[in-house]
Amino acid sequence: MTLRIIATGGTFDKHYDEIAGTLGFAKGHLADAITRARLTLPTVLEELPFLDSLDMQDQDRQRILAACRSSSESQIVIVHGTDTMRETAAVLGQAGMDKTIVFTGAMIPYEIANSDALFNLGFAVGVAGVLPAGIYVAMNGQVFPWDDVKKNRGAGVFETL
């Protein structure tokens, strides 16, 4: 099995600019995260234009869908911003692909202490290899079907509808 990991930005890949005091995008963190996670299965990393998920438009979701459709791999992990992860998952869920696609992300950027990014990535990779074909969200040590998940912004976790 070869796994495709598609990076789309989101908090996972945000970089803290110490001078400006802001979070933004620079170089992606997934190559480093894959190395740190010590993944031994063959992995292909695809980086799409990085966006905060609040800035995602229909055309961006269609780009993600096209990347999944054109992938020769049948197991895909998509690293996505958490605010609109469910909306993008719905686009893929309604497309009816015969692939296992797992969305994940982070509440705290990868490069900041106590980030959940590395755990969420490892968890998503693990479940992508064992789940049947479908579209899922894997966050906080739980897996949700794309059509039965929501982000609880107050608690900073995902939960069923």
C-alpha cells in the first residue's frame, strides 16, 4: 500500500512570525512531520496551495476533489484547516469515490509546543490503512463519518452531530 498525503494548509502548516506576531504560511511542515513520525509505508506528499480553511472557496474544494480523483493511491490523508474541514469532506463524500480518504488537521500549529498536529497525522495515517472506502474525519483520537461530524469550537474538539 502506498499512502498519499495531501496538504492544503490550515493551522497544521501555519508558521508563527515572531516579528509581526502573526500566524501565516511559509514552508510546509508535513515532510518534517512524516520523518518525525517514522512512517515506514511508502508515502507520496502532495502540496496544494496553502489556505486557511476559512478562506477556502468552491474552486479550492474542487481542486482537492480533483487531486483525490487523479490519485492512483486508494488511501489518502488530507491535512486541512479545521474550521471548514466538514464542508470539504462533504464535497468529497458526495462524489462517491471508491477510496479511503481521511481528513485531519490541528488546533495548534505543528511547530508550536504541545501541538496536536503530529498525533492527529499519525492517527489519520493509521486509520486510513484499516477503514473501508469512504470519507472520514480523524481528530482527537476519534474517527467520524463525513456526514456525522462537527467542530465544537468552544471545547476545541470534533464530535458527532
